[in-house]
Amino acid sequence: MTEPTETEETRLRRAFALIGEEAGRPGPTAASADPPAAARTVTTASRPQRGQRRVRVALAIAAAACAAAIIVTVTVTADGGSGTDADATGRGQTFPEALACATAVVEGDLTAVRPAGQGRIQVTVSVDRWFKPGTGPATARFDLADPAVADPAEAYATGDHLLLLVPRRKGQIPDAYQGQELRPMRDRITRALPGAAHTTCPAEFH
């Protein structure tokens, strides 16, 4: 995720400082004699206290600053392309680059998942469809970086039905899609493959 810029951080700090200042400010002092009940009711109902208005303004400023930071973050992330993991230098891939850098793009059932040592696994796939290359064997075996090393919840298991982008770079965790992601990803891959055929895989992803 892209970090907020220095300007955005400055706006947030100023807004939160204003909130803290107003929150710590004592409320208006009580009058020496209580006004009649009717007057108190009209005054309370007609307008909020000044301190409350200032806090509301400060909250509005903070909300606007936060919204601006979120919008910038989402925009930059969306412009990054595929959403694939960045490499160690922080550089990400566009989706055509991810396809160009994939040695295989395949969909099927995992019939075996075995540890291969040093943070790697070997998976056997009963293939339903080859995207890249266009054809291949009914059963394929791949040596992959184990996604469970980064996040145990992402571990592959026998019986999983996955669409896999097998990366060229040995240490890169493959992109994997399943469930409701499958149909839109199939369509996206089909549309992008012709352009990816003319896309160069960046050297850092070899």
C-alpha cells in the first residue's frame, strides 16, 4: 500500500492537534444566576456551544484529510496494475507483465501438495485448462515458493481448485485464484494474453 505524502501527513497532524486542543479546552463558565427555565430551553435548543462547534469543525477537517489520504492511496494502488506482489525493491508488475513473466498459467485441481524444503512446495495439478502455453498435459507438476511461509492461511491443500500463475522467478510466490475469483480472472487472462505475448518481462522478475 502506498504511504501518505508528507503534505497529507501534515494536514492530519494539524487536524488532530486542533481536536486535542478543543477537547482539552474548559467549557463556558456558568452564569452567577440561573436564567429562567424557558430561557435555558430556548438557548440550548437554538444553538450549540462554541466549543462544540469548534470540535465539529476540527472533526470535519480531520475527516477530509483522512479521506484525501485514502483517495490518493487507492488511486495509486489501482494505477499499479495487477495487484501482484511487489519485489524486494518495491516495484510491482502490471497484469500483462505478470502474464509475460509466468512460465505457466493453468487451472485445475491440486491432487498432491508436498513440501520440497527451503520454503518450497511441489504441487501436482489435474489440469482443466491451459492458458499459457495454450496446450499441455492432463497432469502437471510445479515446484513453487510456498505461500504459507508468508501467510499460513494461504497454504495450498490437496483438493483445492486453483487458477495458478506460475512465476518465472524462483523466489516469487505464485498468484492463485479460486472460488468467485475464477470467472472474472479467466476473462481477464483471455483478454490480456494477446498483449502479454508482446510484453517484455522486467529483468528483476526473471
